[in-house]
Amino acid sequence: MCELSIIMPVFNHPDTTKVMIDSILSNTYKAFELIAVDDGSDKATLNLLQSYQESDSRVKVIRREANEPKGPQTCRNKGLDHSHGQFIIFFDSDDLVTPTCLENRVKAIKSRPDLDFMVFPSGRLTEGELDPTSDAMVFGHKLYDNDLQMFARRNLPFIVWNNIYRHDSLIKSGIRWDIHLKSLQDADFNLQALLKGLKYDYAQVRPDYAYRIVSNSSSVSSGIISDAHKKSHIYAIDKFFSTIIAQYGHKYDKDITEGALKIYYSVIRAKLDKQFATDMANCIRKYNKQKALSFIIKVKCCQMLNYLIPWKRARQLAFLPFLIRTSTAIKKKINKLEREHKNDA
């Protein structure tokens, strides 16, 4: 068994994939296997992956079978099944890692045999380089007292690529990627880890991972409002409620509903979706009738206000208390990050 397995789904975009693979192969740490799992890429991307596999024995390319569900979750599960490392890292194919990322992560988790995984800070990929500037979209910093609560609220403390996991811990706890999810996969995977009681800690180091912000916002928007994604959103909220309640009772109902509001607010950017609103309300009602009622009131307010003012304003006004809470949480996060950067300096 090698020390480290890096599992990376790949789907097209050979240029950015090359940048990511090159950054991994140029790391100071060498005792790893990079499992690139193709999700049905074009010929150019497949040729790129094949060239790396032929030139470097650490690179292993496997392909999702045509009869298997498409998506990064299937690819990550396949990668996990084919992995031989004592430790596991899940990376995305369009990002960038620092030259000492792998060495620092392996060294850190080796020094903490009491932990199942460790969390490392990340930054944004700006003009080809890691930008650690404080930002609401920066992850992997120890900012919250209760990470489970934050995941329930969709205020993510960390993403899977922030982490290095012990292989045995994932296998023994039965944690897998949920192939039924079109989105929220990261939150679900990490929420499973927390609910299964995996022990973790944050590494107090400089960011070692740079993630790329998708520039095609219209493509992202059309994705989250597709019928398939709407069904996935309902499935995810239902799963969050059922799994958290099974362990903590109704302690986090308010937080899960807050997370559901964030999802709903994103989906209805362009117009009201009565069916999605009904499905979301019914999902929440299964677990908490009072929270479902407050959700329905916001939906009805949107609808009534839209008779008087344009949709964008109606949406914002109806969800104003929610937007204020979200804005306040973002400001608190940025302030904490800024204090961290000052202390580092």
C-alpha cells in the first residue's frame, strides 16, 4: 500500500486539467498515486490523460463505465475502490496545488494518529496563482464553534479538497459519495463524516490549494434550476433532515431550514417556481410543520409582492430577514479571516 492516493474526476477541459496534474506531479512529496477517473471526456482530454499515464507510473487512468451513473460522485467512488493509499485526498481537475501541499498534509496527519482526517485552508486561483486574500468563498479555516450546524445552514466550513482522510477511517465508517445527488455532494460527504463521528482538526498553516471560480455563471445558473437538480435539492434536504434528526433529534431543524432557504432562493432567481416551492415545503413539513409554515409564508409573500413590483425586488423584499442574516454571517467570516491574515503577517 502506497502512502497517499489522490482521487480526481476528470471531464473535458484538457488545458486546466494539465495545469492541475502538473502542479501535483511537481510536488516535493513523491510517494503517491494519482487516480484520474474519466467521466466520459472528449478525445483531447483522454489523449492528455493517456500521455501522463505513459510517462509517469504514479498516474493511473480509469474510466467510468457507460452503464454507470455519470457524475463526479461515481468517479470518486470508483477511485476509492481502486486506491491503495494509507491516506486519501479528493481533488478537482481544474484547480492548483502548492509545491509542498502533499508533503505538508501527509506529515501533519501522520503526527496526529488520533485523527481520522485533517482540514487545510485554501484560496482562490487568480491569474494562475493561489490568492489567499480573505473572501467569503475561502474555506478550511477554523472559524466556527459548531461545524455540523454550519453544514446544515449551507455555510460550508470546508470542502473535501481541503481535507486529507485516513483510508481505513472512510472504509470502516462506510462513507461513500451519494450518486443520487446532482449538487451538494461535498456537503453530504463531509456531513456523513461528522455524523459518523470521524475525528478531525484544522491545520494552522498557509493555504495550499487554489480553486478556480467558474466564469460561465449562466451555465451554473441553468444547472441548479434544471428539473433534475431541483429533484436532487429536495432529496438532499430530506436526507439532511433524516440523518441529522436520527442522531440529534430536532436540535438543528432551524439550521436545515435555513439551508433549504438558501437553495430555494438561488433556484428562483428568474421567476417563482410553484411546484418546487410545494415540493420543498412538503419536504420540510415531514420533519417540522412550524418551519414549513414559515417557509410557505415567504413564498406567498414573494408571489403577492410580484403583483406590485418586479420579481427581483419582490424576491429580495420577501426574503429580507434571511438576506440580512446571511450578509451578517458573511461579514463575520471575512472579519475573522482578515484577523487571521494580520496575525500571520
